[in-house]
Amino acid sequence: FGLSAVKERNLIWVLSRIKVAMERYPRHDDTLQIETYHNGFEKLFAKRQFIITSAKDGSRFGIGSSFWLTVDTATMRLRPPVKMLGGELNDNLDQEDFFPGLDKLTAPETLDTALRRHVYASHIDLNNHLNNTYYSGYTLDWLCAKLGRFVRFREIQINYNQAMLLNGEVEITGALLDNNGFYVEGTDIAGGKNSFQAAGSYEFCPEA
């Protein structure tokens, strides 16, 4: 049910929400092993889980849950994956569901420290959208600019609300919360619509 398989059905996968929690970070020369599995449906979403472990001893670095949509390539309308693929996917309901019910994120009343980022050709994915990994990078850029230090995520949820396209520009604002928490969002400058929201917690990077 990868890109080629769903393309034959005139569908594309679109990542809608993801949450990752890091229990510890790998060090130089560590080798990572990633296990992933589909585990059922929730509302309009197909769910996929991730476990990041050490290839050396099997100890765990982090976990993640992701919520995916299927979109009709002809109409660009949502086609619920449970209707399109539900009878064919193994639900793996005996496997752990790390973050069920990834909800909408609520913005604090006051946001500040605006950054701007341009979408270049090297940022574009196979769906001709800004690749989803850049949104976590934008969030990290905002945190480091606000705090004046290098940080890394302990936990982060990203909700992808509107795709950014080639040559688009996004304005990133946010707020620091209690207990090293944060909220960050991006706005498509041309259209004025929210592109993404991110929330979670951070820790300062250890000194080299």
C-alpha cells in the first residue's frame, strides 16, 4: 500500500498529523532500527505507528503515531481510507497504539517572534508539496531563535492543515509555555491561511 500501489487506484497518501516522543537521543556511531505498522482507522484517518530502537541492543529511543488521509488525484477530494483500503489492510490491533486520538491544536492568545521561510524546489516532495519534514525544522528554528540556544524535541505533535507549494512563503510564530512547552504555527503569507501547527516540549542540547 505504498505510493505505487495507491497510485494505481488514483490515490495519494497525505500525512495529516504526527506525534513523536523521544525517550533518549542516539549518539555518534549509534545505528537505529525503525519498526512501523498500520494499526487501524480513526475517523477519516489511517493510523501508522513507529518504534525507534538501537540496532545494537534493542533499547528504545522513541515512539511515534501518524494519521494519514487518502486523496483522489483527479478531484483532490478526500476519500476515507477505511472505505478505499479498509478490507485489505491488516489492522494489527494487538500492537501498541502510542498516541490515539491526535486532536486539533489550540493556539495561545499571544504569539510572537515571527520568522519567514521560502519554499524552494529542493523542498518539494512527490506530491508537489513542501515535504513534511521541513515543518519540524521550521518549529526548531523558531524555538532556537526565541531561546537563543540549541534545543531538541522531547515531544512534538504536528498538524498539517494546508499544503505549502513551490515558491510559497510561510510566516512562523509561536509561544513558550510552562514546563518547557511550546506552541508554533505557520501561516501561508499569500493566502493568509494556517499551514501547520506544532506543540510539544523541548530540552536544551547537551554541550559538545
